[in-house]
Amino acid sequence: GENVEQHPSTLSVQEGDSAVIKCTYSDSASNYFPWYKQELGKRPQLIIDIRSNVGEKKDQRIAVTLNKTAKHFSLHITETQPEDSAVYFCAASRPSNTGKLIFGQGTTLQVKP
Amino acid sequence: EAGVTQFPSHSVIEKGQTVTLRCDPISGHDNLYWYRRVMGKEIKFLLHFVKESKQDESGMPNNRFLAERTGGTYSTLKVQPAELEDSGVYFCASSQDRRAAFFGQGTRLTVV
């Protein structure tokens, strides 16, 4: 069935360092890949997304890369700050179908001051 | 613009009781989704509405779960009778284009 694997499950970095979270998806028909950030007690918030016709997308300190052949996509956060600490979820979907999101297991990122 | 709103934020019920969760999507969003996160695991899809019609309910765990979206506006998810394994956080999300989905804050359901 449809599946998204996310690694690592936890990640601890020093403030100012970079953080990378990796995901692999199984459904080759997936063509939309959003990333959500969930701070403690708050709602998951969309922070960046990428469509399958693009290999990389950047938004300030956040970037996402996609390798369709390998069915891998990654989130890169540069110059991390304590407020980046949260649980990050990757997801894959087919908007042309129902658009339901298949989520990875989540990565708890801790940025130490 | 108001975001996705869910009620209640928390609910503690006894096994065998009934609970109804409510979701008010962003106005104008035809697509409404229910998801659930159990015990720190991944967020799992439950079902998808387009307006008042169920498009995909493949993620619904069993027939103790019933979702409705009368009039294509707000949606309810009823669990009857609740079991211990139903505990978790239930999220609602809405979307205009089946891409960017905006989530509510979730309802934390605890069945004791």
C-alpha cells in the first residue's frame, strides 16, 4: 500500500547548524509533497511544498529537494534557531485523485541554544 | 480569515460511550479531510469529503466511526461506542485545490 518512511525520528542540533530530514515514498503516482511543522500543542502548519515537476524549492532558510527516480525528498533547514524546534512531518499525495496526505512518522527536531 | 476550527479541544469519555467531534473548515473550501494521530505515530488519513459527498473513506477504522458533512459546510465525526484504541488526536483539514491543506488544532480524545 501507500507508505512514506521518514528519518530520523529525532534530531538534535546546535543553534546555527543545519538540519536535514529525509523521506521516501512508495506510490510512484504521488506528485505533491508538503512539509508540516507542528509546535507543541499547536496545529500542523504547512511550511513548504514541492510538486513533482520541480527538483528543488527554497524559502529563506528552508529548502526541499525531490528525486523522483529514487522516490526521495528531503527538508533542509539552515542556520537553525531555537524556534525551529518542533515535530516535522513529510507527506505525499496525488491531488488529481483525492489529495489525501500519506504522512511520514514525524521527526522531533531540537535546536539547542 | 478564520482558520479550520475544531470542537472540543479535549474529550475524556468512558469505554462504550459516544463522542461527536466537530470541524468547521475554511469558508469556501470544498475539500474536507479527517486524520488521526495515535500514540505518537504518524498522522493517518480517515476520510475525504468534497462538499457533502464522501469521496474516500478508505481510512475509516470500522463501522463505529461515522462522518457527516450536511450541507457541505461543517463536518462531524461520531464514534459509537468508543473503545480504548480510539484514543488519539483527531485532526480536520480543509483545502481548496487538494494540495495545500490547512489543519485545525485537533481534538484530543481519551477513552478510559
